[in-house]
Amino acid sequence: MLPPSETKAEGGRGAALDLDQLSLPTLTPIRRKLADALVTLAADSEASQQALGLGVSQIAEIERNAQLWSSPTRPAIERYTGVLFDALDHSTLTRASKTKASERLAVGSALFGVVRATDPIPAYRLSSGSKLPGMGTLASVWKPALTDALTALGEDVVIDLRSGGYQQLGPLPGAITVTVLTEGPTGARTVVSHFNKHHKGILARSLVSSRRQIRDVNSLAATATAGGQRAEVASDHELIILTD
């Protein structure tokens, strides 16, 4: 599961948003509730700016939300942009790797909970920390439905690359998480912030490009190493990626 991005690609060739076309249909009622609330909020520019944490230069994001039910869609893996998705570089994957991506990759979303790579979605603006009028936190809206829906998939191994805010929307106990650390000349390690998503994008590319079956954190580490990354197993449920 990948984290989403604030930035989204424009346009698309798909039909308007149809929630029935998205994966995890048990989440449809919450998705509809949030989508309707977001469209209603878009009618008030000032309230939208406050709720979504937008600056003056981001007013166009409000129009995106206003057109949520009518704007064209495109596959989620093409909709999200930014550092992680640049590193994943989906458009340059082989046909076989793209097939794996469609089968194995999902993206966390404040609006949709989680979507699979091929799910058709419009451009929108809503972050995990946003608070829509008349609702509590988004974590309170999504819990426990999102965790239940993800657990019901019955996946043996889940690699959760979502950031903390998105993990809180639907916690997945037992998932393997990945921490990116930089190691200095003295051996001291610190958490990577700016390039965190870049390294997770590289790992995601390795996961869909490799023929290795991921059965546990050790096989995940081997896949990361084969992809050119320095990997270290911290526990049965945590992998560390080390950078210089």
C-alpha cells in the first residue's frame, strides 16, 4: 500500500466517478458521504481553504472538488504524482511489471480509503489531517470500516508504505512497515524526511519488477537489495532502508 500525494495529474479519459467501479465495495457508503461533503464544502471558498489547509495559490484545488462527480477519471496509479510516483515511474515498467502493479499495488486515500492501481478516480484535494464540517477526524470516519475491509482481503503479506496519518485511517496490525534512515560517517542514523517517499517509490518498483515471491520481511529485504537499496531487517514487521 502506497501513500497518496497531494499533487494529482490533470484530466483523464475515463468516465465520471462511479463509486461502484472502485475496489472494496463495502467502503462505498463512506466514500459517498465524504465525496458529497467535499462537493458541498467547495461552494464556500473560505471554508474550503480552512478545512483543507489551502493557501491563496491553491484555490484551483477547490474547483477540482466542486467537479468531483463530473470530471473525467484516470487510473489511480496515473492520477497520483510526486516524488514516490516519479521513483516508481509506472509508465516505463514492462508489460509484465504493469500487470503485477495492477494486481499488487494499492494507494491509501483520505477520500476513498484505499484504491487499487487501476481504480478510476478524478482529481481531488483531501488529506488525512483534514476535518470536514459536521464530521470528526477522518480517522474517526474511516475506523473501523477501512481496517475491516483491508483485513477481509485475506492477504498473507501486506507491505504498508503509507505515512502515519494514512495508517491511522485504517491500521493494519501485522503489516510490514518500512522506515527510511540516513546513516552518517559516524554510524549515527536519523529519519529521512524529504527523500522518504523517493526511496519507498524505488522499493515499490522493485516489488513489481521482481519475480521473487514476498513471503516475509526477509524476502522483502532481499528484493530491496536486488533493486540496489541497502536493507536491514529490524523485526518481523519492520524493514529499514538505509541511505548515505
